[in-house]
Amino acid sequence: MAGRLSTIGLRITHAIPVILGVVVVSFLLTRALPGDPAVYFAGAAANEQSIAEIRTALGLDKPLTEQFLVYAGDVLTGDLGNSLSTGQPVLEDLANRLPASLELTLTALLLSCSIAIPLGVLAATRPGSAVDHLCRVLVTAGVSLPTFFTGIVLIYVFYYLLGIAPSPLGRLDFIYIEPDHVTGFYLIDAAIAGDWETWIGALKQLVLPATTLALFTLAPLARMTRAAMLSALSSDYIRTARAAGLTEDKVLFTYAFRNALLPVITTLGMVFSFTLGANVLVEKVFAWPGIGSYAVEALVVSDYAAVQGFVLAMALLFVALNLVIDLTYTLIDPRIGFETK
Amino acid sequence: MSLLSIKDLKVSFKTRRGDVDAVRGVSLDVAKGEVLGIVGESGSGKSVTSYALMRLLESNGRVTGGALSYGGIDLGTVKESVMRDLRGREISMIFQNPRAALNPIRKVGHQIEDVLRRHSRATRSNARAEAIKALEAVRIRNAEARYSAYPFELSGGMCQRIVIALALACDPKLLIADEPTTGLDITTQKAVMDLIVDLIAERGMSAIVITHDLGLAAQYCDRIAVMKDGEVVEEGQAERLFAAPRHAYTRKLVDATPRAGASVRSLLPSELRTAAPVLAKATAPLLEVRDLVKTYQGKSGPVQAVKGISFAVKKGQSVGLVGESGCGKSTTSAILVRLADPTSGEILFNGEDLAKTPAKDFARDPRRARIQMVFQDATDSFNPRHTARHSIGEPLARLSGLSRKKRQDRIDELADLVGLPRPLLDRFPHQLSGGQKARVGIARAIAVDPEFLILDEPTAALDVSIQAIVLNLLVDLRAKLGISYLFVSHDLHVVRLLCDHVIVMRDGEIVEEGPADRVMEAPTHPYTRELLAAAPTPPALAEPTFSAAE
């Protein structure tokens, strides 16, 4: 156990240089963006003097190193600056929007895992059967249909034609009141408040975008589960387990599935980080007030504080995610903790 | 009445090239308390027979005919749920490659508990105690601590004991051991086989031992069935098989099994035996190793893999380097072929110290061509996308300075020299058989006319009849080309056939060395005696065929 704790400690210390690097890179990147934020915010009627005033006010007239030191100092105290376009502190914006994205992504992944993993396992245990073909079709469809397309098709069918789904305009229909902010996840907050009407309203809004993302993330997960299960099932220890007369359930789940889980978890981690950053299209289609659309809007108007804040928040999230995946790995596979010592 | 009876069993596999009959009408009986050996080379259907018996064939395999009966139960037609009850409780199996045969991420104790609880031999409350008892039954010391170990923390021999414990946990009446000692060291092999045979006798069980090693089967089995191409060609007592083999194939196998007193030519079928080549007397020193030390940085401080060894190889001499895994023989050969650097010591080759040139620069050294190596695994040591011609041509292109045209001629010449039919030169490794790949490996090593060849267990993965041919090829090449060999092996019988001088290593040190005959006949070190005693001793042949050939 001490070995495992020191492994965890080691992994956390590994994350520190990564975060430092991200702070530097995000700072330099936003400075390298084309366009001058001072000119942009001075407006159309600005003259040389007002632009210069704004530049001084933003601290953009100082040398880069000084700007960086100021930025780094602010980051240390938890101040990510103010967004130029929303006028709000970036930290507050992120705190509002990150939960929206996380709620969408996590729901989508939960949905896709609950379909992809059983599907992959079934396909692997019955290669060449109808389930296997269904798995192949779904995987191909999942990777070949872009999310904005599936999103629009789902809206067309379920909102426009059938009228089952609510209008795709954000996280909650205007007839509901936002639940009190606890976690920022509407489903959880509404449940805490005991407001089940709002809970159902939030869920209704969530179904279509989550399905869109789930269809997209299903493909790599199902494919990896199938491949990992197939290779686990053909290994020697499965033969031993069968020769010892263990029941098929025991062989499948305790022996094969736990071994197959390792590559699946790696894929899940990759899919998660990819989806969180790349679901801008889904957020746009469903007018979802998430972090992806926030970052794109900020980028378009050279809102450097917002962009820096976004990059930093994502980096921290990825580091945390990788840590969780590594730790899950050491929990499942006893061989790992020893190799890193 | 026999415990198990197999009648006219036929198994076929669906493959892309149509159905392949792996077993074609095998009939065998195992009596209560009997140990039956099934011996055959790869592809003989010996393992498939046992998998069919356990109904554990791959999904493309099918029993197409015959009857399997175990204690009155028809194994061919009984329901799968009944079959699952029989497996592990009545019939158990142990496998080769024990580490892979255990679930890598489950504690070995839990794996044994799974079996015990499956067959209601233990309850949740006493499973742990019963599992530890099962571990103690296979004579694992400190079973309590081993209970919580994972397979990767245990040695190969220990893993095989766990697999045996797992197979015997529920007191089955029949044990099937499929190549139980392949890949294990020779002393471990002896320990494992002794353990299996003792436990079988103790519990009055029957067993089927499947092996490619006729000598091993002869030593441990009451009766042997020899299989070839899916059929049993001969069956009988070990002594009788060796003394008077009735089938030509049995004769060939008996001949090819290395044993005390055999000569390398006597391994071959009688019609192929030619006079042994005359070897020139080795005199001048070629290679001299002085105080060679290799230290690795291990997890808990430095580990000395080679602890200051010294020896010499004369021109044209063949020296055997013998030892078990971890004795430092592979490290030594890697240093001598200059793929690794020694920590200290000298390697005098024709009087020059090779250790002065770092391994990473040696590839460009003009002396690179003088020392070559034949690797253990013929399959893994080739680029799978290179033809045999390409593989053999590679060292020529880099080291010989021959023109393209001359190189092709040389490759053809080499193919003739190692007995590889020229049309096979354009095949890829996966299109060649094990023996053909071994020939390509040898051709590649001798392509640049080396003076010194390191052979790292070149026949370890080959069937005995192919091994016999390759060993003879090596003897002929040595006579023809005057190359010196360092033959690295764990098989003393093979070393005796090929070497004039033997070095026995243990824990990075040389424990004994001397002329091959002297070391084999009158070993002075207890470890050498242990190694010799561990090697299976096949029964004597009817006629001393070796004297006729010499």
C-alpha cells in the first residue's frame, strides 16, 4: 500500500511541470494571436489616444516578461482576470460554464459506456453473430457521422417532426427557474433542492445533445471493448479457468473482463478529454452554454484573459483526469505500481 | 476397465483454406493409476486430442467422429453444464508456459479459491485455509505468503506449482499435462515432473503427459503413444519403444533424441548417416576472456550478472556454455558478440582487446564481420517483411563490400552450404518452417566468413528430428569452414554432441570447465552433477547405433 501511495505522490509531482508549462504556453499563445485587443475594445470611433489609454489600462504596453509576471502572480492568487467581452471575472464565467459542459459530457459518456461496453463484450463472445454485425454497423456509423449532423437530424426528427423533444435552446426551458447553484450540475442541484419538475425539464434538454455526443463516443469504446475482450478470451489463463470448470460468468467477468478493462479505461480517458474540448459543435447546435462555445467566442474577439483561463482550466482538468486514470490502472493491475518504483 | 477410453477420435478445424484434419482416428485407453505419455512433434495432434477430450477446442475446431468415454460417461454427448462440473473435479489440465496460464491480475490464492468454491470444496469462510492447504500440497514453502502473490512476482517453476495446485485442488481422477515443463530450466523441469508423478502416485490418479521429449516421457510414463499427423503410429512400454521400435517414425524419434553415448551422426535416420567429418585439432588461441564483469543497476542496488569469469576458445574449437536461466550465459554471449559492454575485463580476440571498442561503435568496426551470432528464436530474429534472401544479404551489403551481383551469387552459395533449397530464398519468414528458418539464421551468420560464431540455443524451439539435422549441419559447417563455436545451451546432451570443451556457469561464475567427455563422465562440481542428474535419461537402445556411424 505504501508503494501505491508513493506512486500517487509521484504522479502528482509529475503534473507540476506540465501545469507550469501550460501557464507559459497559454500566455505566449494568446499574445501571439493576431489582432490587437486594445483596438478591438476601443470600438470603431476610437482614436490613437483612446487606444493607448485602453492599452495602458489593460497593461498591454508593458514588456512581455513583466506582463507574464503579473499574470503568473494573478493566477497564483486565483485571479484569472476579467473577460473583455462579458465583463465578468473569467473565474466566474468558467465556474458557470464548466459544469454545463461537464454535465453534458459525463451524461453522454455514461450513456455511451452503458451501451458500448455490453455491446463490445457481446460482440466479442459471439464473433460473426448478429450482435457482432450490429456492433460493426454502429461503430462505423458513429465515427462517420459528424456530431453537428447527428445533432441536427435528432432535432429535426424529435423536435420538429415528432415534437417530443423541447426546443434546443440551452440547459433549461424558460418556464423553469434555475435551481440554486451547488454543484452547477442542474440535474444534481435540482435533485438536492427536491425540485423534480425542474429535474425533468433539465433532463429533457439534456437528452438530445447527450445522445448526439454518445453516438460519437460510442464507436471507439465499443471497438476497443470488443478487441480487448477478444484478446483476453483467447489468452492462456482463460483456457486454464475453463479447464478448471469455472462457470462461464466467472470466466467472462472475473477473468476476461477485468483484464480487458485496462485498454478500455485508457480509451475512455482519451475520449473524455477529447469530447470535453471538442464538443463546441454540439454546444453550438443546441445553444448549450458550455465552455467550448465560450472559448471559441473569446478567441474570435481576442479576449485573451478568457482564452488563457480556458486553456488553464482544461489543462488542470486533463491532468486530474490522467491522474484518475493512472490510479484506476494501479487499482486494477497489480503489476503497475511496482514498475514505477 | 479403463478410466478413460478414446475410440477413433477425429477432429477437424475450419480454416481459410478449407477443413484441416488435425486428429484422424486416434484410439487410446488410460487405466486407473496409469500414466500415459503422448509423444509427437509439432502438428502431430497430441494437444488437440486432449483439448477435444476436455471439450476445450478453439471455436473453429470440431469433433467429427469417434467416442470419448470417461468412467462410463460419454464425454462427446454429455451436456455442457455436466462437462463444466467434470472439468477441474474429475479431469484437470496443466499447461505449458505457466505464467501465462494464470490470470495476471488476480492473486494466486484467489484463483485457487475460485476453483475450490466452484466445485463446492470450500465455503466462503474456509476457502482461504483450503487454498493454502492446496498450495502446501504442491510443496510450496511459506504458502501463507504465496497466497497473496501475483503471478508476475513468482518464478516460472513456482507458477507451474501453482498451476498444478489449481489443477489438483479438487482431487480429480485424471490429470492431463500438456508440455508441463517446456520453457522451464532443466533442474526445475525435474522438480516439477517429480512432483507431478509423486502426487499422482500418492492420490492414485491417472495421468496423460503430452510432450515432444521422448526421453522425458520414457522416464516418467508407464506407457507411451507416439503420434504423427493426427494418428497414433505406435504404442507401448518405454523400454520396448527404445529397444525395438516397430514404426519407422518411432525409430526416427528414438534416434533423434539426444542421450548419453550418442554421436551427432547417430541422431539422424540411418539412411542419412554419413561418415562424421574430420575436425582439425584446435591449437592456437582465438578468443581469450579475462576477468569479465558485468554489473546491472537493479531495483535494490547493483546486480552482478557476470562475476569476473575467464576462459579461452581456440581456433576451430567448439566450446559449450551451459547453465540455467539467470546464470549469466546470455549476458556473456551478448558481451562477446559486442552487443553489450562489460563493466570491466578484457576480451582478447586474435590478441586485440575488443572490450576497448564500445558496443555502439562496434557495428562500424572492421572486426564486426569476424564475430557473428545465431539467435535462439528463428522467427523473432528476422524482419517479417524481409525475404530470406534479403535477410542473408543484409550483413553482406553492410560488411563484405561485394558488388550487388557478387552478393547474389554468394547468397546462392550460402543457401547450398546450409542445405536450403534456392527457391525458398524468396520466401518470407512466415512461409518457412522452423528448420528452414534455422538454416536461414545460420546462413546469415556465416555470410561474412566469421571466425567465431556464437550459437544461442539455436535448436531450442525445434522438433527433435529437425534439431538432429540442424546439429549435423553445424558440425559439417565447422569442419568445412573451420569456424570456432561458442554454443550456449541448457541441454547438456546437445552440448556434449557438439562441443569439445564445456563451461558450466552458475550465478555469474564458472563452476566447472574442461573437456566435454571429462565433464560429462566425471563431473567434479556438485552443480554439474545436479544438472546431469536432472536431464531425462532415455532407456538404452537395442544396438549401439553410434559406434556403427563413427
